[in-house]
Amino acid sequence: MPDVYLISTARALAQQVTKEHLDNGQVYPPFRNIRKISANIAAAVAGKAYDLGMTRETFRVLMCFVN
């Protein structure tokens, strides 16, 4: 897996941590939101793959419904 996908994953995960989470000492979003978190990460990585020309347009359109 290219580093660019790992970076996209890390950014997508970090964007889901709120100030409230940080104030409570949490560095990750709550596990109870794992489905939403996973979907957002998948969308970010798929978006990066699209940006790099690794997917087709139809895939990008489908991923818009994840967010």
C-alpha cells in the first residue's frame, strides 16, 4: 500500500476526533461510531485513489453517497 493511502487514512481518522474528545483525553473517536468512522476512512482512501487516477468515475460517484 502506498504511503499516500496511509496518510489519507490517518487524516480521515484524525478529522473525526472532536475537541470534546480531546478534552476528555481521547485521541481516537469513540468505538461506538466505528461504522461511520470506517465509511469515512474508506471514502477518503477511495477519493485519493480516484485523484491518483486509480479508479473510474462511476466509483467516485458511488463514494459520494458514503459521506
